[in-house]
Amino acid sequence: MTDLARGFTDAARGLEFLRKHSSLWKWIVAPAVITLVLVIAAILGVASLTTPVVAWLTAHLPSWLEGIASWILTIVVFLGLGLAALLLFVSVAGMIAGPFNELLSEAVEERLTGRPGPPFSFGAFMHGAVLGTMHALRRLLTTLFGVVLLFVLGFIPVVGTFAAIIVGGWYASRGAAYDAYDAVLSRRELAYKDKLTFLDRYRGRSLGLGVAVAGMLLVPGLNLVALGIGAVGATLAIHDLEAATRSTSST
């Protein structure tokens, strides 16, 4: 629980760091605009799909059940589509914000260490974008499995709905944690498997940050900058962890 709380604190530290270093917000503007478009698309998608899906489901029920089941199915389908949209939103938004978050993370480390990073290179930017996209696509496959699982759980009366919320929340938080820490781990040129190993090694702290970021993604306005805040928080966390490792090694 202590590590989970630290993860929450990392998110708050990320926001505070951005407040003190306002010039860093420039790396958040572009993905924030794209995130806004994705949020609007997700809302419109859920709203437009709920009615036809409910109509299709009720059409397969006995006529005497249609009226009773319609409103229940509307709630279940809306929750299921909403959770599925959240999972896909986290994956796609993270994929798009990734290259910008790497530059943001690099700028944060410059201020932490006092050592200037390498000059901006469009080639390096595109290389990071391509590599990050490949890793994100692998993670998207896991997300799609989660989406299918949510739909299956959603149709189990009462218990299934609560289970879907818990499972969906875990998937979203894990995905947000990956996106936040990926801003640093990609610059360390870690393989996809090694990134997952890192998240597992620091499961409590990384998941705490992921829960905080996933929560921010549900708040209008704040969701536009949540991944950037998470990237700064993850950078601060890894800076602490690496400093602790060096201190242990020197004693």
C-alpha cells in the first residue's frame, strides 16, 4: 500500500513540477489537442452505438420481456461501451502522445540533473515514434482482449457489471502506467518485454501512478494533459529509483 500511495504522490509531484517549470507545457499542447479529438470521438461513438446495440439485443428477447429488460440493457451496454472506449482511448492516446512525452521527460531530466540532453533530432523523434507505435500496437492486442472480456462480464447480471468495472479499471490503470513510464523507458532503449518487467518489479508504485492518471482521464479538461502529467511523474519516480540504486551500490 505504501508503494501505491507513492504512485499517487508521483502524479501530484508531476503536476507541481510542471507548475514550477511552465516552459515544459509546450510538449503537452500538441498531444492535448489530439486527445481532445479522441475524447469527442469516444463520447460520440458510445452514444451512437448504445441505442442500436440495445435494440438488437431486445429484439432477441420474448415480447413480454422487452419493456422490462430495455432499460437494464441500456445501462449495461452503456457501461460496457464506456469501459471499452476508455481502454481503447488510453491505448491510442498513449500511442500518439508517446514521442512528445519522451521529449517532455528528457526536458524534465535536464532540469533534475543540470546536464543538457542531446539537441532535437527529427530523425530520432521519428525513430522513437515508430518504435513506440510498434510497442503500443502489441499492447493494443492485450487491450482488445480486455474489451472482449468486459463485454462478456457485462452480461452477467449484477455481479458481472461490478466485475467489469473492476477489470476495466485495472486494465485502464495498467495501460496508463505503461504510457507514463514509457516516456522514460523508451529513452533507455528498453525492449517491450523489459518495460513490462520493470512495471512488474515496481508494481505498486507504477500502478499507483496509473490509477491516478486513469482517474484524471475521466475528468473533463484534466484528461487532455493527464498523460503528460503522468510522464513527468514517472520521470521523477525513476530519477528517485536510480538515485537510490546508485546510493546502495556505493555503500
